Amino acid sequence: MLLVDASMVFHRCFHAMDDLQTTAGIPTGMEFGTFRILEMLIRNYKGHRLILCYDSKGSWRRKKDERYKANRKHKEKSKNSTADFMTRANALKPILNQLYHHAEQNGEEADDLMFRLARSQLNGSEPHGIFIYTNDNDLLQAVCDEEQSGIKISVLKSRRSNIWEWDVEKVMLKFGVMPFQLPIYRAMAGDKSDNLEGVGRVDKDLIRECVKAAFRDYSSMKPIEAFVVQLYKYREIDRWTNKEWKLIEAFVGKGILGANYELMVLKMGPVPVSIPENDMEQVKAFLLSKEIRSLQVCREIMKDEAEDEEF
């Protein structure tokens, strides 16, 4: 299984390839870039069923906490660029849905869907493992190895044309905790990309130690409750300095830790996956309108019409 954060791909291509146009001056970078990325993933991860996951309107996280992603402002070259992005994304989605399995759920983000689809396969029938293509650190909590969970789940993060596979070892090397412990650690440390403040100048190594101890010593409790108990336990044995404890006490007392955790932790639930709709004439018309000719999808659609000079 290959789960793709389609909404991330749209944004990435919209802003990175905004100069690409048709001969008539119609922007086509987002569309061409999206198809090219998907074809690259299919080529590199043969045998994995690709499922596109979309963000839906009205994310429950933004409704729950106005801080969430309030700082995200993409580089815009015109006042209409946001409207332009939405118009093009809404036109591209039904085309992709003709070709690939896809999932979208009201109020949910692609992160939620990919986590649920991946983790629902634990001890299941994915002998080649599961890959999640996203640059969002939230999905790192889904990572696990075959020995631990019966199946390997890895996150694929990319920059330009390079892809890095994040497994359990790489997550631990980067963050110092196990993937399933990440929501607690990141709730404490904060996440600038999601506009969630952290506790401040508190020893991060000691936070990691506290996270591990909470999971080890209070496994029967809910993770966030166990962690708070461990924070206070460390206070009793003078592991925190007075300055650190003031920051921690305020962070916990104001409910910031708990609020961060609720936004960061991904939870299980059902995810309906739709099958490709296979209207190739609609796909062909779209590709022609965007003058997209060089990709594998073009050759496949036109394989019975080799004499057609449009491609």
C-alpha cells in the first residue's frame, strides 16, 4: 500500500512550478507536477496499491483550536492566488480519481486518513509493507517495524527529486523517542509548522527521558495523563531546575500541553476508500487542455490511437 498526501502534493507543485504554462498562457505546473510525482512513486514502489488521501474542508482541528496552522501563509504573487489554487485543485481531483483509489472524509485531514489506513493493516495482508508519502511530521507516529507490529510502515519525505525513507531507527535518531511516543514529546516541544507553541527552554533530553519513563512506568494510564504524573514525579526528585519547573507548571496548568496533544495525536477510525472511476475520455480531454504530452499516463491513454498527433 502506498498512501499519498495529495493535498500536500497539490500545494507543493502549485508553488514550485508556477511558471509552467501552455502555449495559450494557461498555468499548468500544479497539474503536470502532480502527475509526474505520482508516476515517480508508482515506478519506484511497484506492487504497492496507490491511494490518494485529501484534506477536506472544515478541519476539526481548526474548529477546535484557532491556533492550529494560523501561521501558514504561502508565498502569493497575486491576490487571487488562493482562489486560483482552489479552482485548479477542484478541477484536478476528479481527474486523478478516474485513475487512482482515493479517500476523503468530511472534517478530516489527509493525515488522519493515512494513519488509519496504514495502522488498520497491522498484522494484515501487506507483505511488502506500507509507505506514506508526506512531509508532515505528524505521520511519523504511524511508523513501525515488522518485528514490533507484524508489518513495516515507513514515511517517505521528499525535497526536490530526493526521497528519504523514515523508519523506526531514523525517527529515534532524530527525535530520541519511539514513533508512538512522538505525540507526547512534540506536544511538549511544540511545532512551529502547525503554530503550536512549546514549553520553552526546558532540557529536551530530560523531556525525552520523562516521556520514555511515563510509557514504561504508567502503561495502564492514558499517555497524556501518565506524562503529567511523570513530570511531577521528576519535580519531587529535583530533576527540573526552578526556572524549568515554572515553565512546565504554567504550560500544563494553562492546558497548552493537553491541547497540543489532542491536535497532534492521530486516532483510529473507519476510512471508506473509493475505487478509480476509469473515465479515460475525461482524463484525455483534461491532459489535452493542459498540453501535457510527455508522461506515461498520456502514452497509456493514447496507446490505441498512436496516429493522434496531439500527443
